[in-house]
Amino acid sequence: MNQQGTNRVKRGMAEMQKGGVIMDVVNAEQARIAEAAGATAVMALERVPSDIRRDGGVARMADPRITEEVMKAVSIPVMAKARIGHIVEARVLEAMGVDYIDESEVLTPADEEFHLLKERYTVPFVCGCRNLGEAARRIGEGASMLRTKGEPGTGNIVEAVRHLRQVNSEVLKVVHMSEDELMTEARNLGASYEFLREVKSLGRLPVVNFAAGGVATPADAALMMELGADGVFVGSGIFKSESPEKFARAIVEATTHYQDYQLIAELSKNLGIAMQGIEISKIAAGERMQERGW
Amino acid sequence: MKRIGVLALQGAVREHLQTIEACGAEAVPVKKPAELLDLDALVLPGGESTTMRRLIDRYRFMDPLRDFAETGKPMFGTCAGLILLAGEVAGYEEPHLGVMDVKVERNSFGRQIDSFEADLEIKGLDAPFNAVFIRAPHIISAGPDTEVLCEYDGKIVMARTAQFLGCSFHPELTSDHRITEYFINMISVEHQSITI
């Protein structure tokens, strides 16, 4: 008996991405560059986060033509973004055969109260989180993979570092907690009791957790791996740099060999100019993408 | 104690390491070619074959891996690992390692939404094996010295050629360790199994 869309199949797909780099692309040419550089998947979208930030307006699911073009161009998995709570964008992406959907705060939320009930879909989902409570709620809704939110489109790693440290320290706290403290911790985090019991017994999150939102250099990618990320998403950091091919390759290699510092020094030489970064304090509170989702 | 390496460039490395340890052997992640020395066997895990191939080339792993294959020590490829071992990959002019006498097709069950779990009847196992297929390849054709160990839906999904074992699915994602045990047992019979 053949079963599709099970947790094992959906979470397993993310397990196969571990140690890899998932790159944002906006057309077939960029997708081919990403694949040739060793990306484990590409994220098809209409504008990279830094352009969304610059242009403003409502950011939506990409034109399906772009996503299809990318799907035809590469043999690696293709992910695509749907707005938070946008049931129809998600169903459309699923119908198109996209391999993974990112219910993403990079796009303008369609629903400010409810996320998608992701367990109802055959296609797996990745969602952003800043702490263990958000992680628990997204997994509870059926997300099969997590990523830090960071602050997308900034080229500034500080928020991704904050979020990954926060999630991991909360996981560690739960792992070392006495069983009789879990219920109160569940209430405090807004997580289910069963979820915390699972984290405690596994000693880690039950799904893969990537870093995202601010990775701009090979050293940034390696830093996130050092801090315990399972892999890295790079949004604007590649195709907003001076030489995307070089950055893409160097970031892939630094992610694999994240503790080989001599190598990372070599990889970082002569890459050209990285994407221009933004100081987080210069972004108005209402424009911080990480505040989207709950 | 038997020392089994897992190629640790990308993919489901942790699961293979844990499964090997659960079977009572020593598990060693292999990130550099020098780490292939002193191993009794090697696992090529699931992941993205294009990514692994780029990293294999970049860090000059290809010759050391082929040398390892020539020693007669067992090698086990799961999913992307099977693609790396295969002698021929449909639609591509060159194979990767090209050491196992099978022809494979990538993503041959469809995209991720077509990925599935199924109970398989595998030769040599007494009871069905619950297998997870993720954007899986399958073996289109196998050479005369290849033993087909499992077919699913008319497709070859597990086979052995001498010291090379390959499967389309991910035994490392389940808690059933029988296939890894089978692979570890190939170590002791390695010399009898070199027939090619």
C-alpha cells in the first residue's frame, strides 16, 4: 500500500536537504547558476527580499510562469513562497507540483490571525520561527521544516543569529527540564505539552531547522552551521552580490566545511562586493518582516 | 569493531551514522578524502546528487572514492548515493563514480508530491520493510552480475553488484535497521563477493 504526503515523507524531504544551501532565484538563468554552484534546492520567487523591501507594496506569490520556468530549468527541488494564511496560493503551488512551499513572512500576510493548516496538504511546508513557541505552533499546524526568520533582505546576520540561539537555548532548556515542569513550560511558550515531550525525548526539534534571513557571505553561512543550523537559505545574498556564481559556490562550500577556517579564508578571497547590508535599527518597527506571523 | 564511513558532504548523514551505531559498528563521518583510510565500508547517503557531485569534484574525492571501490570494500548508496554509484545515469553522458553495473533514472517516481511510503518484499528479509521514497530514482536496467533484491511497481528499487549495494529509498529514515545490518554483514564476506 502506497501512502503519499505522510509526515515521514514530508519531513524526510527536508532531511535530504541537510548540510545544503537553498537559494532564492527569480528566473531560469539564476536557477541554473544556483544548481551548477551546488544548491540543494531553489526558491522561486518574483522579487528577492531586498527588492521587496525596497519597492514596498503588497508582495504576493510569484507569477506561476516564473515558477514553472524554474521547475523546467533544474533537476533539484523547487520551493516557492505563499503568503501566510493564503489557502489558495498554497493550493495553486501544490497543484503546480512545487516540491516545498514556504509560508513566508517575506510576503505580505493574507491573514493576520491564522496560519495555514499545513497538515492537510500533500506538499510539505517550511515556516519561519524566532523561538520555540513559534516553532511548536508551526509544527503543530503541520510544517515539515523550519527556518529562522532572521530579517530578510538585509544582508545582516544579527537577527538570524538571535533567532537560532533563542530556539536552540529553549530546546536545551526543555531537554534538561524535569518532566513535571513541562506543562507549565508548554503554557509559557504557547506550545503543546505533547510537542515539548517529543523535543525532550528526541533531544532536539522533530524537524530540520535551517538558518535564513540575512546570510550574505561564506562566513555568515558557516556561522549559522556552527550555531547548529541544519543548512542555510540565502535570499538576496547571492543574486544581489557583485558575482553571484562565485558567492553561490563559496557559500555552498563554506556550509559543508564550516569548521575549516583556512578554507573559508580561501573561499572568501576575491569574491567581489557582497550585497549591501542594512543596519536593523534603521528599519522602522512596522517594516520588520520578522514581526509577521505569531 | 567494524568502522563504517558515511560520506558527509551533504544530506542524511546523521541518520546513517545513528543507524550504523545502533547496529553495533563504529560510524565515521567522511568530509575529506584522507578520512577514507582505515574504513571497512562506506555509505553514500541520500541528499542531492548534483550538490554532492560538485563537492566531490571540488575536493578531489573522485579518485579516492574509485580507489576505495577497487579495494573490494562494501559501498552502500541510498537514493542520491545510488545515483553516485551507478554505471549509467539516464539522460547524462557520464556517470558519477560509475562502479555499479546498473543504469538509473533520477526522480523517476515524480516530484515531491508523488513521494511515498510503501511496504516492500526484499530478498533475504523475512518480513516486509517499510520504505520511504523521496523524489526517488530507480534502476532501469541491471547487468548480468547484479542481483535484484527488490522491485516495486515493476521497478527495481534495490540491487547488489558484488560489494556494491544500492537502493532507491531511505532505510536511514526508519527505525528498522535490517538493511544496514545486511550491509554491515557484507564486510565479512567481501572477498567471496568479488566476482567481477
